[in-house]
Amino acid sequence: MADYYERLGVPRDADAEEMKKAYRKLAMEFHPDRNSSADAEENFKRVTEAYEVLRDPEQRQLYDRYGEAGIRRGAGGGPSGGFGAFDFADAFEVFMREFGGMGFGDIFGGRASRAGGPRPGSNIKLRLKISLEEAARGAERSVKIKILDPCSRCGASGAEPGTSPQRCRTCNGAGEVRQVQRSMLGQFVSVRPCPDCGGSGEQILDPCSDCSGEGRVVEEQTLKLEIPAGVSTDDYLKLSGRGNAGPAGGPRGDVLVLVEVEEDRRFERIGDDLVYNLAVTMSQAALGAEVDVPTIIDGTAKLKVPAGIQSGQALRLRGQGMARLRGSGRGDQIVRVLVWTPTDLSREERDLLERLREVEGPPPEPDTEEPGFWERVKRAFTA
């Protein structure tokens, strides 16, 4: 028997905040977009299933009293109307409900009930790779997808024109069948979709020749995606009502786009800021210089390197970083100066350095309190 508390790694008296914190940690660990192991998807589903039960006071009480059997057989719904049908799509939507958005607003609106009305179509999930420059500027992308559209020949009914679906005799149009079971714990009512009509409440005796009674056909469409500036890897974008059409005229699902920002070998991204390593010569470091450095927005920018700069010190280019997704303005570009020591000297260079060695003074004593690179970056911001 599954122990949902053990799955989440929380004690049985854990409060809602403790469970949500534990679930977030495990869901991020097992999310298939982050974890490529073969059992990642199953583990992601299992911890989400446990969380979805324990977060609901009524479901938790039922589970505490009867265990997993009480959840699976009880009249109470559980995730998506019953745990017998809990799958990865359900787990993904629970995750999106709890932690989605990422600056795109309401990324997940609740899933419609599977009973009592037309069923919604399934969501379409896409992965979109963009460059760091596109993430900095924002981008428009067009992607081709295969999607289920309502069949035009039968008007999405699934029945051949001139005929109509008939009420299912097995469930009498209810779309579900109930089974009563008795055990030592009492009487349980099991509710499941009707096996003959698939939960629609109707049967098609003369199916449409175009869609074979499905009421939907596969079409190819081109979606235009607006990627806002400032996105990061694992941000989600939602296109409401642009997914697969639902069966029997049900509403469309959504298109969920997972953004993946590719690395740029020139820059290291830290939040809204970018770090760039600039190599300078010994003479540039000693005498100062004005150099061109690459930037993600303008292409290049002039940077004044002050005389006497030490290797590892950081300079700042204001407003040359990433756009702030949840605010206005941009981050900065931090330029880490690295003094380059030549290794293959010409005869003239060697002679000049020999003359310099004869006249230069000794270096200062090492400062054991010299701050590290990130401390110098912090100072660069506050300077």
C-alpha cells in the first residue's frame, strides 16, 4: 500500500505549508524537463498524486482513516475526479496550478470536470528553444503543430450526416456506471466512465466516414508565439483554448510552451544580470584603456578600463543585462577584468620587460582580506 506521507517525506501531522514545500522540492527534482532518468516521469506522477490527496482536508481525512483504498473507492473525487485515472497529464496540471505562471500570468486555469458536461480537449505541450539574445529582447516564433479540430463533415457529432447519436443503453445517457462493493470497512461506491460510450452518454451507430465517429480530425496549424523579454529556462507560456478540440463538441484544451534558453558562451546569466570575462594586456591594465566589449542588446559597448586595475576586479555596464520579466528596466552587465600574461614573447618584448624589471618596484604584500569575485561584483553595483 502506498504511503503518501512517506512519498512526500513529511510527518503525518505536517501542515499545508510543509507539504507544499516538500512537494515543490520533489516535483522540481523529478520533473521530466529537468530529470532525464527513466523513472522520472513515474516518480513525478507519484509525488504529485500524494500531494493532491493530502492537500485536500476531506481527501486527507479519508486517506488517514481508510488508506489508499478509501481514496480509490470512495465517493470523494480525488484529483481529476478519481485516482483510478490519475496520469502524467493530471500531475503536470497540478504542478502548473501550484507553481506555474513564471511571469506570464495565470498559466493554468482549473481543469473541467470529466462528468456533467462536454469533456475538454487535451492540452498540447511544446518545448521551445530560444537564444539568450531572444530572451533578452523578446521574440516572435512560428511553430507548426498537429492538432485535433472538429470534423466539418459531421459537425463534430461523429455521426454520418443525416443520422444522429443515440442514447447509450448501458448507462442510460449518464456517461458513467456505478458499482457497489462491500468490505469489512463498509460499503463503497465505485464510479467509472461507461465502457460502451466512453463517458459521452451516447453511442454512434453510423459513424462519419471522415472522422470514423471521433468527431475530430487531425489538422496541421501554425501557431505564432510571443515570447516576452526576460524569460528564463523552465518558464511556461500558455495559449488558452488553442489546444485539441474536446470530444463531442467539448471545449478546446490549451497549448503549454516550455521555454528553454540556450547558453551563450560569451555570458553567464545570473538573474537579470550578465557576467562577461574581459582579457586585457599588462600594459592596458597598468596604463588604462578604452575597449569594445560585446553586449547582448547593442552588440558592443565602449568600456573604460581604469589604470592600475587588478585581475579579477569587476566593472559595470548599466542597463546592458536582461530585461526584468516582472518589472521595468534591465539588469546590468558585469565585466570581470582578467589580466593576460603573454607566454610567447618576441625579442623586442622580452627586452622591454627586462628593462621594466630593472626599474619596477616590488609588489605590495598580499591582502588576506581581499574580497572574492562576487564580493567585488556586489561592490561594483553599489559604487
